[in-house]
Amino acid sequence: MSVVIGIAGGSGSGKTTVQRRVMERFGTRRIALLDHDAYYRPLDHLPPEQRARFNFDHPDALETALMVEHLDRLLAGETIEKPTYSFETHSRRQETETIQPRPVVLVEGILVLAEPALRERMDVKLFVDAAADVRLMRRMERDLHERGRSVESVLEQYRRTVRPMHLEFVEPSKRHADVIIPRGGQNQVAIDMVLARVQSLIDLDR
């Protein structure tokens, strides 16, 4: 049976850094990654201007039931075809990513601890915490450089959906965490404790 690690936290909190540290420790041959972002619902039925204004920070924007199904199949030792999502067109690409079962499954995303069906399958639940201004700056850098967004569009989306959805769904999900990691990937002490716990779970399963 695989060890399932949930990594949640606000957009720009440092989840990716923590995820990278876990993958560096255990190696890609031992880890399968299920990122919630891959399960955004396709918006092909909407015109481009409506896609751009869609609330991507609400749980209903994601096809979590499919993610749960894929997680269960991985835990049963089956290979899955994970969707791939284009943030440029706000739709799913035709190609999928083949994910094979591994001893460790990372379930990552801002809302993964807000979803009971995902939580109940996790052995370790992490919440990566960071101040709101830090999260906004990191999100700004990402969206400008990786997604071709403008400063105005990033700020408008932050005011309209990111901040209110964070307060309504993401922040309250912190109470479900086993470990809260302040300062994200910079908190080496907390990360070392998490890695030691995951290693102990893997050793128990042998």
C-alpha cells in the first residue's frame, strides 16, 4: 500500500518547494504526483472572455471525483492517465500523462485539504503557510513570467476570486493538517520532520 501525502496551502505559499524537497528525498521512481491543477474542468463550452473570468479558486472548478478515482486506482496498483491542463486556453489538452503506482503518492493543490474524500485517503496532511503579501508576490511573479499575464489582470483576479476563496475554503482547511509548515520551503526543520515521518511509514509497509 502506498503512503499518501497531502500538500495544501494558499497560492504562492511554497507548496511546490515542499513538494520538490519530498521528491528529491525519495526520488521520482518512488513518487507518483497527483496535482489538483491537472483536474480543472475544461471550459471549451465558454467563450474566451468568460473563461478568463471563471472562478478557478472555487472547489466546483475542479473535477475532484475523477482525481479521487485516479488516486484509488493508484492505491490498487493500477496505472492511470492523468489529464493535462492548459492555463493559456483554460481547457484540457488532448494528451494525458501516464502515472504509475509508486510507494509514495503526493496529492497537491490549494484545496486538497478542503475535500473530505481526498483527506480520508491521506496518511500525512501538510499545510504550507505564508503571509498574504508573500503569496501575492509569488503569484504575481509566476503569472507574469510563466502564464503571460498582465499585472492588472493578476491583481483583478486576486481581488475578485483568489483572496475571497482563500478565506472561505483554503485557510479553514488548515485545521485538518497534521503539520503546518510556516515559511514554506525555507523551513528545513519542519520538512526534515515530515520526511522522517514518511520514511517511517514506508518502512512499516515493507
